[in-house]
Amino acid sequence: MSQVIDIVSLYPKDMNIYGDSGNVLTIQRRLALYGYEPRVHAYNQGDAWPEHVDMILGGGGQDTGQKKIIDDFFKRADLLRSLAAGGTPMLMICGLYQLFGEYFETVDGSRLDGIGVIGAYTVGQEVRMIGNLTEHSADFGDIIGYENHSGQTFLREGVQPLGTVDADSTGNNGEDHTEGARVNNVIGTYMHGSLLPKNPAIADFLIRTAAERRYGSFDPAAAGQTEAQRAELDRINTIASNARRV
Ligand code: GLN
């Protein structure tokens, strides 16, 4: 019997810039190579919510994209909050990271409330924070990616950043050297890239957590992983680690 993992891709029509859809592809591919059967549910405004959810992946978007989804997002707020509190692994990039926080005041002065999963608030500024970025994370080692945002995010006291950036990099706000946030199994980050192909440790954290929660353990052998799949995963991991040395 194949072991299914259900993944929600959150608002892929409006929240998917700078290659964020690559995160969904990476999860799909790696799950399959671990022997699982990935089932991806694209969720856009007005869609039905899938019956079973093991993992949620959300991307970034322009301020206009964030405004487009906000009403529907609030219809799903209670559900998302309870899934997050219950330990569902989630990855929210940039625009959705901001909306998982408390609010985002855009550079034109309008205010979008967030759903408050992450104790953080964001204020838009004229100068965008753009560039390649390396951050140092206790949980995942060095994380590499690309940021492009106007919003400066400030974490509330006690909220764990995903990592820290060097003095010459920006990250959450360009001031306190933090980048992203981690609350329970929810990861919020400004890292586009796509993030997951370059940072398999984060992909594997999401996969492992999803499998443990659904099947009691992360066990590729029990999921039916073949020798050829294991070898292919090794090959991909080598490519990723070589790319990280550049
Ligand atoms: N619109 C938001 C900002 O500029 C998010 C941008 C993004 O997702 N890259 O801060």
C-alpha cells in the first residue's frame, strides 16, 4: 500500500514569484524518491479545501497579489492557525510569510492584517531589500537564497528567527541581522530561490515531519523506496551540495 502525503500549494496563482513553485516541485520529487506518493492540491481563492493536509507550501507575491488573496485567506485563517498549532509543517516565503505575521503595512500606506501564526509585523519602505543571501541557522546549517522585498519584518520578543545574517546583509529588516522565523513546525522566510532545491535540509525537515505525523515514523523502506530511488536522491544531494560551494 503506498503511503500518500497530501500537500497544499497555497495560492499558486497570485503568490508565486522568483521561482517559488520550485519548492513544490522539490517536495514532490523528493517525496517520490523516498518512496512516498505525493499528492499536490493547488489551493486558490474560492477552491475547496482538501480533506487531508500533511504539509502546506506558500510563496511570495507582489503587494497587489497579497491584496487579491487577503479576503479568502481570512476565510481560511482559523483552519491555518489550528493546523499550525497542531504541528503541520509549513513553509511560507516572503509575501505569505508577511501575512502569517500580525500585519503588513504596505509602502502606499494600506494595511493588510495577517493571521498571527508568527509573532511578527511588517512595514513597507521605499528602498527594497534585494540580493543573494546566506543565513546561518542552528536547525538547518547555512541557508542560501535570494531576497526581494520592500517590507521590513520585526519579530516580537522571544520569536525564534530562522537564522542570522552577516552584518552586510539585510534579511528581515536590515537592522537586527535576523532572517525569517520558526514557530513550531512553521517556517517563514524571505528566501526565494527556489529555496528548497538549494537547501535540501529544509525540504527533508518538512518531509520527515509530515511523514512522522501521518504514519508514525519517517521510514522510506516501509514506504517502498527502491535502491534506484535512493541512488537518484544521493545524486541530487551531491548536485545540491556542489552548487552550495560556489
Ligand atoms: N510584496 C511584499 C514586499 O515587497 C512581498 C514581496 C515578495 O514576496 N517578494 O515586501
